[in-house]
Amino acid sequence: MAAKILDGKAIAQKVRDEVREGVARFAAAHGRPPGLEVVLVGEDPASVTHTRSKERVSNEVGIRGRLRALPAGTTEAELLALIAELNADDAVDGILVQLPLPEHLREHAVLDAIAPAKDVDGLHPVNAGLLALGRPGGLAPCTPVGCMRLLAEAGVELAGARAVVVGRSHLVGRPMAQLLLAQHATVAIAHSRTRDLRAICREADVLVAAAGKAKLIGGDWIKEGATVIDVGMNRDDAGKLVGDVDFEAARERAAWITPVPGGVGPMTIASLLEATLRAAEARVAKQRP
């Protein structure tokens, strides 16, 4: 029996509807909407498309979303000055700096400059540390948060399940593993140097593929009845957008699977909106006497 499809578009719409309601309540209570600033340095076509989409969708749900597009030659000092300005602006609740940055800018210096309370991408060391320690109050990266919502919508029981995350990036792989661990899954992180990666994947009740290599994971790597979350966004030789998993082959063995496109991608932006609302609510609560 073919796997059921985890429709990221439909679930993302559900999240956006929830956020829209929350934003309306926030605006009514505090006289302003939550504010999100997306900072883009340079004119990478993919980054331009992503940031414009974030600005548009933010405004659709009532968040005051604004794109700050800076020239590719922006100096690190200029970028840090802008971040300091946004940190000090009380109307700004979320700050996201679009990655990757031009080579002359140090990613860690830029991300570390964002106020942790406004770090809606969850990449500041304070937020990463809170997640790693399992403490509440932090913000987590949007893609892993979106993946967790997909698993929840599918009704996947994570407590006691064997979960394998293929990929160890600070943006997806590592925080994904920590979020799964927080739900009492038994978690393994695999990567490019993992020995017998196929055997590790075949043990997974929940498999999250975030390696960034087209169709790395074959259908026979999937355990019967597993849930497969494919984070990959790659182009095959024909230019078609594909994931890290061989979708058609994996679908014959999995119980649930996300498509590419239309799976994790829409959830990332929806989770960003949710994080902005959460950040706004937390900041207001902290400011109360």
C-alpha cells in the first residue's frame, strides 16, 4: 500500500490561519501588529524569491512584514549597525537575516548580533543553548519546528520511536534531533561520514532527510511503515525539483511521506510567522510590571 501524503501546503494554511487569529488578538490588545524584519544582503535570485515570499505572507496574516534589501557590497559594520537599530526598535519583534551571506560577511558575527528575543530563526547561541538543554522560552529554527508540526498532524507517536536524522547542520539537522529528543524519541544523527548509512536509515520509525543530496535515500532504505520527512530541495539532471529521498520508491514502503515540493517548504514559512507571533507575545509579557 502506498504511503499517505503529508500535505505541507494544507497544514501550512492551517498554521497561517491560527497565526492570523493570534495576530488579530495581539493587535487588538496592544494597538499594533507583531513586526518582522527580513534582511537580505545581495541579489541571489533564490534568496530574493524567498525573502519576498516571507514579506508577502507575513502581511497576509496581519504581521507587519518588511524586507530590508541591502547591496552585495554592504560592509559587516553597516549590517551590524542595522541589526542594532532593529534590536532597539520596540515595534520589531522578529529579525531574520537571510542566509547564505556574501563571503566577506561573517555569518556567526551577524547572527550573534541579533537580540535572542527577536531571533525568529532560532540561530543565536542563547536560543540554540536553550534548545540543547531542553529548557523553555527559546526560539527554534523554523524548518525543524515545521517538521514537528507535520509529525503531529499525522498523529505519529514519537515517545519511544526510533528516529534518524540524516544531516547535521545547525539550521536543520541538529535542532531537529533535539526537538525529537524532547518528545522522547530515541534519536540518531547520521551524516556524510556515517558508516553503512543505509542500515541506519532502515532502523528508523521516523526518518528525517536533510542531507542536501538529490535522491540520496533509496526506497529500500526505508523501514516498512516508517514516516519519512524529506527536507531536501535539490535539482536533478533534468532540472526538476526533488528531495533527498527517492519519493516514488520510498512511497511503496513508508506509512507517511512528504512530497517535494509541497511538503516541508510551506511549513518553514508558516513556522516563521508562528515564531514572530510567539516572540511578540513573549516580549510584551516580559515588559509588563
